[in-house]
Amino acid sequence: KAGVTQTPRYLIKTRGQQVTLSCSPISGHRSVSWYQQTPGQGLQFLFEYFSETQRNKGNFPGRFSGRQFSNSRSEMNVSTLELGDSALYLCASSSQGGISYNEQFFGPGTRLTVL
Amino acid sequence: GNSVTQMEGPVTLSEEAFLTINCTYTATGYPSLFWYVQYPGEGLQLLLKATKADDKGSNKGFEATYRKETTSFHLEKGSVQVSDSAVYFCALSDQEYGNKLVFGAGTILRVKS
């Protein structure tokens, strides 16, 4: 079974631009979560989508948004990029959503550099 | 809110040495606890987990026990190898949204041959 794939793997943008990152979950998985990883703040939860609905959102400004399609693929968008948005963005998929933890499988990440 | 604190690194050990990476947490209720590992250029891999107090998670020679009384989940391995060099993250799951993970800052482990 193929793992979680993220595209692109590397991205360079300039301040003020916007960017869209893509995540394809493991086949059959319906939950997709996004995390931002930076040297200063570590790993922080951005949001989770389950069956095309955003279930939970972390403490990020409205410039960060996402969506999920009917095939469970997910995209996240960052508008008006700032230097501090430079980070590794990780996507994780799991089979279910809900109160109980469901094992999450992480993709390799997209490395975003904002100049 | 929920939080995880783990020992700062880097931790540098010689091959076959004993490893301990400390992790403590703050949470309401009883979250599930995890150790993830990240190798250079890769995403996170689940190393082990424990879902209730006194549970011991184990995998690939690594172990950690869920200690409710000390709110700890320390990672141990009896004999490390060079291939264990990586970044290790302690994490807990949010009690309301199980798929939301709260991570510690990560500990870099370097093993010398």
C-alpha cells in the first residue's frame, strides 16, 4: 500500500505570494491532518479534515486554510506569505476521526522557503 | 492546555550505550502517549505508544512506560546503534480530538561508532 505523498517536496516563494501544498493520504484513509515544523516553534498542529469537513483547527492566522476533496486528498493554502512561514509542512493521514486516537501516518513533508 | 516537555539535546552516545530521553506531560484527563522518530529528510514514524496508565510501549528495542503519578513517558533503549541516530519526539493525543497531536520540542540523538 502506498504511503502518504506530499507535493511538491520543495518550494521557494517570496513574501506576499501565496502557496498551495497537496497531500494524498493512504488509500482508504479519510482523515488528513497538517502540521508545521520550524526550528523555533517545533511541530504545531494546523488543522484536521475528515470527510471533507474541517474538524479541528490550531492557533494559526486566517492566512492558513485548507480543504479536503471527496477522494480524501487535501490541500493547504497560505496567503500573503511571511518570512516566518518558512517551515516543513507535514501531512498525516489516518483511517478514522473521533475522540479516540487513530494511528497517523506521516508524509515526507513539503519544505517551504519564503524569501 | 496540553503540553509536552522533553529533554534538550543533542544527546551524543557511543554505540551500545544505554539511552534515556526524558519526557513529561501536562494534560487534563488521560491522553494517549507516543514516541515518534524522524530520520534526516523524512517525515515522522511512530516508534511506540501507550494508551493508558502503566502501559509499556515497545518497538525495535525501545521502551517507554506511561507513568500517571509522575506524568512521564521516558524513552529507553539498552544498547543503541549508529542507525538510531535521529530526532525523537514525545507526543500526546488531544482528548477531545484524538487525531490532534501535541509534540515536545524533539531531542537529537547522535550515536558514534
